[in-house]
Amino acid sequence: MDESASQRVITVTLRDGARKELPQGATIRDLAASIGERLASATVGGRIDGITEIRDLRTVLRGDCRVDIITADSEAGLEVLRHSASHIMADAILALWPSAKLAIGPSIADGFYYDIDLEHRITPEDLPRIEAEMQKVIAADSAFERCTVDRDAEVLRARARGDIYKAELMEGLAADAEVTFYRHGAGRFEDLCRGPHVQTTGQVKCFRVQRVAGAYWRGDEKNRMLQRIYGTAFHAKKDLDDHLARLAEAQRRDHRKLGRELGLFLMDPVAPASPFFLPKGTLLYNRLQQHMRELYREHGYQEVITPQIFDVSLWHKSGHYVHYKDNMFFTHVDERECAVKPMNCPAHTYIYAADKRSYRDLPLRIADFGRLHRAELSGVTSGLTRVRSFCQDDGHIFAAPEQIQSEITALIAMVRGVYNLFGFNTLKVFLSTRPKESVGSDAIWERAEAGLREALNANGVEFTVNPGDGAFYGPKIDFIVLDALKREWQLGTIQLDFNLPEAFDLNYDASDGTQQRPVMIHRAIMGSLERFIGILIEHTGGAFPFWLAPEQARVCTISDSHEPWAREVNAALQAAGVRVATDFSNAKTGAKIRDARLARVPFTLVVGGRECEDRTIAVRERPDVDRGVMGLPALLALFSELERSKA
């Protein structure tokens, strides 16, 4: 082949290693078409040279490269499908309310949204109207067209027509950035967008407009409040139906709803984003703490209590004043500026430094259930899962560098054990590396990140690197659990910190007589107990295991004449430490059993005439299992075993 011909051909390597030669200027879709028209029609984009960002199928391949083709029915393809659905929804909104101003409309996990500025308040009754208008756009099956525009000219045009949000977005782009718009439809709807998009509007078949919420422009409460309209889209109707069924189940399990129904906690504006735990919720809270204390004894932790309020000099020294100030509450004590602690770690350095330490004292494992306070924005607080006042199962380990691997190995086993106990059997693990805002030298960070990576590899833990998401003082391992509805929740964390021991000048006498610096390992397993309880309520639907249930058993009588034996049963259970309640009301037996079931009580114990004569109990186990008749010793043995084994 002569030189001029070779310049007109590029070689593209596919995911399976196969190679395709294409003319210069070919697109990702052209690549798919060279394999087969069926693939071409399903293609929505591609990843070029291993970069995670999905590029539009209209992207020109500039030279030899590797391309992973993304199709509409893939997990990655859903992101493209949903982004296209957000454009279609914006088109429908403008058709219904032409005065609407568009802000942003990205795809998100499980769906998409669009932020709009509109005087008319969107209501649930408006959502079917939006869907109907979207169906018209989809039925037209018009192509998505990508075009590059001159930024300055487009900013002037946007300002002239009142598109203040699009103008601001374009003004924020780098001077040399490529500015692209996507157009579709007979009305030539267009939107500032990097893409990618599906080929035509007709590919977005299975969708639902779900709800509307408020959202500040760019997440800043100083800016105008916009209306955020949420929706979702799937490649197949079955997937959409399954998703909507999961959402309906999630509503039934909503911890805010169940928290009221089960008498666990309440929220009141008098204490913004700070829960009141009722007696049953407090029993649950304390039982979780008790379980962690049992583990602490097994794993060699010492529990401490530290102050709530510290002079700001502490937070300057730790780095929190610079890197975490916006999330802290401040006050004045004796004319000194002080801060309410958002975390325990700086306080624990004082406990470490209170005594002269030797290598023989290490590792020193400290646990703290101290109350923490963080100034969360009102727009992000939600029930128990995002609060301003909370307690963590917080712990810090001061160790010699050579002890890092063994300590993290023990922590990983501890994490797995706790999560398995609660039925969180599927874990995702992330290694979060140095963020832009951080303290410490490159060498310290490299050492810390290598330490965590080696520990994960040594324990055979599969993990994904999460670049730039570490704490400002050190990298971390984050543990994500999947609940019963397959939703992801970030719970535990292990953080490796060489910086705080440096900042607080912590030392220990090494075996060779020299003074050495310990490493500090931050760890939480449940994390915030408030948040964990919220997640656990939804994971279990409020049906807690016997050992954890605030009310473990309920004794019910059939008539008043059965009350003496029922009271004996109740007294024996209480003496054995069972959390038991009674229902000696005049309600029918079926209603009493139903009430206990709605309250998610693990065992309902029914006492009637025969049980009184035989001194037995009719035992029903949640949800509706008849265990037959038991004598009191057998029932106590059953409950004792369930409590001991935490089955």
C-alpha cells in the first residue's frame, strides 16, 4: 500500500482483539456497521482506548485506536438511553410550558432528571401529561443530531432568548473547549450537551416520569430553587416493570414510614435533622451498641469517652478547620472560639499521647461511641440516613508500620462478620485515593495507598480504585453493601493515616531504642448508628431478627380467665431477659395475632383454656408459622438459643 493510501486507513482493535481497517474519518457507528447492520442499529456509543467515558456513536475515530462498542441493551448503554430520555422529557416540558427555562438533565443511577425553572408548579397530576407528550416525540422516531457551535456566539444567543442557565454553563467552559448541541424532532428541540445519545428518539420505548422535587441551581442554597423532575428508562419493559415493583416495595419499607408505625423514632423541626429515639428505638440502638462492645472485647479494643467541644486550635492542628470547616458547628466558650466535634480522631491522639508508649503497647485499639455533630445542608438531610447529630461505632488503631497488614486483615474479617450477621452478604469494595484538597507529602500518600492496596490483595479482596475520593488526611477502603432490594449503601470504612500522628507529634519507643512515629488506622463498620438503623429498617422491612427486635415476644390471652397463667408466662420471660409485652385486651384472638404481626414481633404466644390446663403456650413465629404448643422450659430454651446464636 502506498503512503497516501495508508494515511486514509486506520486500524481499530475491538474488545475481543479482532482488528478492523476503516477509512480515515469513520465513526463508532461506521465501525459497528462494518461488523454487521444489526450491531450498528443497536450501537449507542463506545469507549475509546480504555477511557471510561462513553463517547457518542457519531464520534470520529481520528487514528489507530481500541474501541469497546456499547449497545443499548448493556448496562453502560442504559446510561446513554436515560440521557436521551432526559432530552425527550425536556422537549415535552417545553411543548407543555413554552416559558420553561432548562438547566441540566443528566442520567443518574436508575434513571434521569431535568432541572427546570418554571412559574407553574409541577404536580403529580402533571406527570401523565408529560409522559403523553414524550410518547409523541418518541413516536416521531427522529434522529439525534450532534453539532459543534461557536461558544461566544451561542452565549449571546442564549442570553438574548433568556436561557440564563445554558449561558452560564457555556461561560464556565474552558476557552478551547468544544461546545456541542444535540437536536431532534420536527420542532428542532436543541440542548447544550456533550452526549452521548441513542440514534433516534424511537429507541426510548420503556420509560416512566416518576416525581418532582426541589433543587437549588448548582446545589447552592443561595441560588434560585428549580423544579427537578425525575424519571427512569429501561431497554425492556420487563426491566422497567421490575424496577417499578422494587420502588413500590421500597416505599412500603421506607424507614421514615416504618419508624413511625413501629414506634422507633420521630423527627421534629425543633431539632432539625436530629432524631428522637423512642423507647423501642432506643432498645434497638442500645442492642447494636452492645453487639459492637461484645466484638470489641474479642478484638482487644478499649472504649473511651471524649469531650464534645474543643478549642479551634485542635481543629487547626488536625487540618479540619481548613478542609472541613463548612461541615462543623462553632460556638464560643470563655471568649474562645470552639467547635463541636464532627469526628473523634483528633481527640484520640490526646489519649494516645497521655502516656509514654513503647512498641510493646502497640497496637493500641481505641473505640468511642461519642456523639458527633455535622452541619449538613438541609437539602441533603433525610430521615435517619443523613442527620446532623449521630453516633458512630468509631475506632482508631495506633500501630507500628509493620503491623498494618495484620490489623487491616483483622478489620476486614470483622467487617465481613458484622455484615453477614445482618444479611448483607454482597459487598463492593473501593480503594479511595488522594483528593485534590489534602495534607501531607507525596511520599506519605504513596506509602499509605500502597499499604491499603497490599492489604486488600493479601486478603484476596476484589476492589475498584475510586480516584480522588480519599479523606483529606489519608486514603481509605470503603465497603458498599447491597440490601434486600439490591440497593447500594456505603457503610464501613478503613482509613490509613500517616498525617495526624505527624501533626500531633505522636511517638513510641521502638525495639532498637529509637523514637518512631505510629500509623493511625481509622475504622467504622456500621458507621453512623442512625444511618445503619435506617438502612436496616428498610433491609428487613422492620422485621428484625429475634436477638435485635425491641419486642421479642407478645403474650396474648383468649379471654380474661386465662390471664393468671399468661402473667406467669410473662414474668418468667422477663426474668430470663426476654423483651416481652402483653395483650390482655378484649379484642378477638385473630385481631391480637394480626396486631403482633403488623408490629413485626418475632413470636406471638397465645394462652387459652387448654394451655392453662396443661401449663403450655401456643407459639406462632413471624410471619405466620404455627410452631405448635410448648412448655415454658422448652420456650425459654428456644429463646435462649436464638439470643445466643443471633440466628
